[in-house]
Amino acid sequence: MIVLAPDNSGKLCNRWCGPATVVKVKSPHSYLVDMGDGNVRYVHANKMRKFVVRIQGFGVVADTDVDFGRMLTPLSDACADDLPSNRVDAEKIKHLSTQQCEQLFQLLD
């Protein structure tokens, strides 16, 4: 769960905090929620949402980022044999010209 809680910038400013864990159901619409930092509070159901992880291990990483360690390029020499163009049966593309084959392989890879 994520919880809509007041922000430090003012009482009219709220932000989503979490993930949090529901500890106890107080009433049909009120829950006792552990905020994960030792803080436990009662929260109305209108201020709670299901926590959904949007990205799991995939994201945009720039070449200049050093936080993630050494990045391997997708077409390194180690995986040159795994290219999709190497798995195409020559019999199935014999009707194509040399230029068309090159364009197809370039598109596949």
C-alpha cells in the first residue's frame, strides 16, 4: 500500500508515502498502517492505494552512469552467434536479392 500523507511543506500539501503495510482493520473503511519507519497510524481507505512496482530491473541507463558498474553492449563479440540473422534459414530467403537480405538482417539484428 501507499498512503497519502501530509508533506512537510504545509498542511495543504500531501504526498504519497510508502510502501506501507496494513497491520489491523479498525473499521470497514479505517486501517492501522505501519509506515515502515516505525511510525504506525490510522488511515482512511480513501487515502490508500495499492502499491505497484512500475519498473523491475529495466530502465534507462546512460553511458556516462558509473553507479551501475560496467555496462555491456547488446551486440558484443560474446553474443555475435546469438544474432537473429544467424538463425534465419537460408532456404526461406533464397528468393530475396543480396541487398534485400542485407536489409532484412540489419532489421532483425
